[in-house]
Amino acid sequence: MARLAAQLDGRNRVYIRKMEIRLSQEDLLRVAYSRGYSLIDHRVGKYYEFVYTPYQPGRFA
């Protein structure tokens, strides 16, 4: 989880192949949300896309 958190450093988009990371989707969502990112699961391409969205309504900083 620390490696993922280090990659989510404020860039607009971060792409990670599913083979590179062995975390549950709940853990991925928890880390992404805490860093201001939304998670998109690309099942066909087999990768995760993290999109920086810090100012979503209802998000607490």
C-alpha cells in the first residue's frame, strides 16, 4: 500500500497494471480516496486508472 500511495503524488492520471499490484479493490479504493483520487477498473485492458479528483462534492480533505 505504501508503494501505491507514493505513486499517487498529485499527477492527473496514474496507470498501474493489475499484475503489478496485489491488493484488494477495497484497499485500492481506500488508498486512492485518501490521496484524492478516483479509481477506474479497466477489466479488458487489465489495469487500474487513478484519476486525480480532489474537489469532489462530499469529499473531506
